[in-house]
Amino acid sequence: KRRNRPQLIMAIMMPTFQILTGINIILFYAPVLFQSMGFKRAASLYSSALTGAVLASSTLLSMATVDRWGRRVLLITGGIQMIICQVIVAIILGLKFGSDKELSRGYSIIVVVFICLFVAAFGYSWGPLGWTVPSEIFPLETRSAGQSITVTVNLFFTFAIAQSFLSLLCAMRFGIFLFFSCWIAVMTIFIYLFLPETKGVPIEEMMRLWEKHWFWKKIVSEDQQVKNTNGLNHA
């Protein structure tokens, strides 16, 4: 039905964008990624553990603030922070990755700091909210189907990015961070334009959000007009 189309699009786009942040690459391939930047093996493993700890702690921050600040604020703020971090890392690697294929100690620390800031931004925004928002926008009769779509899309893109990342890294090198930052920019604009604020809205009232939204109301209202027309025809 047309009235379920906004939720369906969100159920597809939210997990797609969640994976296209590049977070799984940092978590899956953190030791490989840090070694490719010139870190020693032990240091790369420690850096991987550090990013995991940052992710866990920032997720707790999201739990404490999501109902105070709202979903849109966290998603947009987190998106902007992730873009800045990815671009800075790409610039440092592009300019300072010398012929000896190793970063200096100072620049290595800066790279780790900004990668941790990137992970923190994901942890308080797209990490938990990439699942929260799709789970709360569907009406009860379509919730199970909607969640199934969200999980399926997430797993598909997780597999696709995981399989292609090493080839992309070899081909693009530091440009891989610019690649993901472009996707983050797209998804941040998408959230700003198309996702209404769902904070504090009960399930029974969720449909009214789409009916009031500048874009989705056209689709939802057209569905209602079709229903009214069919009702008159039957009468």
C-alpha cells in the first residue's frame, strides 16, 4: 500500500547507509587497516581494541541522550562528525604517507584519534539508531515484515562491503575514506530531508508524521484519495 511506502523506503535506506559509513570495515579489518598505514603489528591490534572500546562507550551516550535530543539531531550530528573525521584522515594519509610507507609517530597518533572520533560518532548515532528508527516507524500489522527487510538489507551490504573492501583499499588507498565520506554526506542530507522526528511519538500516531511531512504527505494523501474514490464507486 502507498501509505506504507515511506516506512519501506526507510527500512531499506537506513541499513544501507549504516553499512556505507564504512564502520564495519574499521571493525573487521582494523589490524590490516592500521598496518597498511605503517603501524607495527602489536600497535595495530591495540588500536583495534581501542576502537571497540570507544564504540561501546559512545553507544551508552546514545542511550542516555536519544530521548532528550531526538533521533534527527543525533543522526545529522553524527553524520557531520563522521564526514569531518574521514576527510581529515584521508588528507593526512594522502599528504604524509611517505615513500617509506610509514607515518611518523605524531601523524599516526592523529590518525588513530580521528578514527576513534569517527567510531564514537557512529556509536552515538547510526550504530544504535540505524536499528531503532526502522523498528519504531512501522505499524503493528507490518512491523515484522519491515524488520525482516531491515535485517536482510543490512546483512547484504555487510557481505558486499566486506568482500570488496580489500580490493577497494588496494585500488583507492587513502581515497577509500573519501569514498565513504561521500556516502555519509548523502545519507546525512537524506535524513535532513526525509526523516521526520520520531521522538516520543506512539505507534498509533506514527502515521500522522508521514501525513504532515512535506514530501511523504503527497504519497500518503494520494493513497487516501484512492481509497475515498473506490469507496464512492462501490457506493
